[in-house]
Amino acid sequence: MEDLYEKIELYLSGGLNGQEKETFEADIQRDSSLANEVALYRQVRETVSRRANLEKEEADFLNLLNEGKNEDKRGIIRDFRRRNLLIVAIAAGVALILASIILLRKVEKSGPELFAMYVEAPTLPNLRDTEGGVCEEGAVQLKEGQYADAINSLEQCLGDSSKGLDVSLALAYAYLYVDDAKAKELLEEIDRKRHDFLPTVKYKAVWYLILLGVKLEDWENVNAMLNDLLQLKDLPLALRKDAEVLKSELPKN
Amino acid sequence: MPHPDQRYIQALRENNPKLIQEINQNFRPAIIALCKKNSGNHQEGEDLFQEALLAIWRRVREQGIELHVPFGAYLYRVAKNKWINILKQKARREVTFEDLSGYEGVEGDSEALERLELIERQEALIWERFKELSDRCQEILKGAWSQTFSSMESMADSLGVSYGYLRKKKSECTARLMKLVKESHSFQHLKNG
């Protein structure tokens, strides 16, 4: 068989002389199996020749094709990264907002905290003892935070009609720490009275009502009362300032 | 007059990186989808795309192509036939094929394409068998048949062997390759249509 292939090779490569070539071609015409062998050999030879010649270029083309695919994949990865970056940015934004809310909630003070910050005992300039010292005693107890004792003393003190509103305000102040409902009742009573000659007591009573609302975290009423208070033209400057600052510190929601 | 997509054929002829990337982006998904829709997976789809495009690239190199249909339709046709043959080889029976390409009827001269593809399959098989030979045999047959050398004597010099050894070895390698090709069941099948 190897000899046959050598002869076919010579025939296909032009290595047979004229006579040899004619004889071989006559054999091919006569013998179909030889013709098939020659045809197959030619196909194998040409295929190997073409593929061998294209092999290097083919490798270059495949590299190019795969570079394209990789570029495509890199594009997908870039898109994926971009998408991820966007997701991360959104997540970071949401986290920041949440953190801010949490922080703000932490910064925002509770009603009792705000109440403690803003509430101050009223000044009691007219509490001169005429009834065995209970008025002065009540003032001292109030100052020292002995509210139950102060209530007891100040209620006795209230028997002296000349000390009405000041003492009532002091008593209401003491009740702010002991009995919210009683404090509210007293403060609203002061607010209802005509006391053109003592507007600061009225304003102070309203202020205590506001602070009671703060303590109870009744924010809607607190806001409404603060707005009303801040509209008063003759509101003492110090109280106006306190009212404005308190308003800014109220919880946002 | 060639189809406007002839530019892709030109790109394959010139190995134009930009347009080859465009081919990748525009046509690869359809070939992968074809494969996946017909019992294949994504990787087989990738391989099919590469094989089909490589087949067209070879045609462009060896005989040139004048495109009268969209490039996508032509590529799809080549890929589809390749995939049907792969499925047939796997199943050893006729296969049904689901075609969602929208390219049916715009595939050009089917008969001519089928003849071409039959030859390509035969050649692919010959090349596969060639690759089964030893490295030495491959080197010798490539050298002898690809006209790298002006003569067997110069080839023997280049390989550092005697002319007699080279001649004998070449005969053995040729006989071995012919035997491998003839014994191939697939090749017999291809020959008989």
C-alpha cells in the first residue's frame, strides 16, 4: 500500500514522466477502486496542505475572536460592576439616611428630658411671711425640690389672698412634679383669670402648660400652644427666646 | 450585488478586530440560543458559534464568499447544520430542530451550501485524524504537502534526518493517515451521503 501511495504522490506532484503518467491515468480509468484511492489521497493531501497553511492564521483568528469575546465579557463585567456600584451607592445612601434617622432619633430628646431642661421655678418676690412662715418655707422647699412639702406649705400660704397668683403659680409648678392633672387644672385657672397687671404670671402659666405638654409628649398641643405664645407681642424676651429654642428642639415627627 | 453585510466577510478576510468584535456581539447570542433551544447548553453554544464562524472564515480564505443574504442568516445556517450533525452523531438518528431565528427562507442557495458543508465535514474529519498522528508524522506530512520546502532533500536537511529515512517515514505516515481516515465510521457515512 505504501508503494501505491508513493506512486499516487508522484502522480499528484507531477513526478511521473509522460509515459508513466499516461499509464497511471489509464489504470485509474480502468480501476474504480484505484480511482477512489487517488481521489481520497488527493482530498487528504489537499486538506492537510490547506489546513497546515491556515493553521497559524487560524490560531491568530481564534485569538482575535476570543479577545472579542473577552472584551464582550469585560463589558458585561463592567456593566455588572457599574450596576453593583449603583446598588452599593444606593445601599450606602439608604444606610446613611437610616443612620441619620437613628442618630437624629438619638439626638432628639424625650419629653421628660426637654421638660427637665426648660422648667424653672418661678421667682417668688412677694412671699413675705404673714402666716407663720409657711410661704417662705414653701419657697425654700420648692427651691430644694421638696415638692410634696412645698405643696403643703404653699396651699397654707394661699390663705392669704394678697399672695394669690404668685403662690398659685408656685403651687402649680410644684404640682408639675407630683400631679400632672392638678398642675394642669391650676395653670389653666391662672390662664383664665384677668390679670392685666401681672401679664408675666399669665405667660409663665402658659409656659408651664406648654412644658407639661412636653413632659407628657403631647406634641400636637405643645406646637399649637407654642405658636400661640410666640404670636404675643408683649412676650418677655427671655421667654420668647426659650419658646423659640424649645420649638426647634421638638421631635420632627 | 453583494449584501451590505459583505463588510463582515471583508472583516474576516482582513482579521478586522473591531468588526469581529461586532460579529461577536451581534450574532453570538442567536447561535447560543439556537443551541440551547435544541438540547444544547451554553458552552456548546459558544463552541458552535466559534466552529461556525471558523468555517466561514476558512471559506473566505480558501475560496471567497459573496454574500447575498444577511450575515446573521448565513452564519445561522452554517451553525444550524453543524448542530444538526452533532445531534445526529450523538443520537445516531434523525433529529427534529426548533428554529426560532426568523432566518428561514433567507439562507441563500441551500443546495450549494449543503455540498460545501459536506466537503467541510469531510475535511474536518481528515484533519481530526491527521491530529491523531504522532508529532513527527504531522511535521513530515505538513512539510511535504504544504510546500514549505522546495524538495524532500531540503526538508531532510532541515529536519536533520537522511533523505532515505524521511522518504520511508513519510510513506509510513501517509499510509497510517489514509488507514485512519478510511476506518472512520463518520467518513464512510459522509461519503455515502
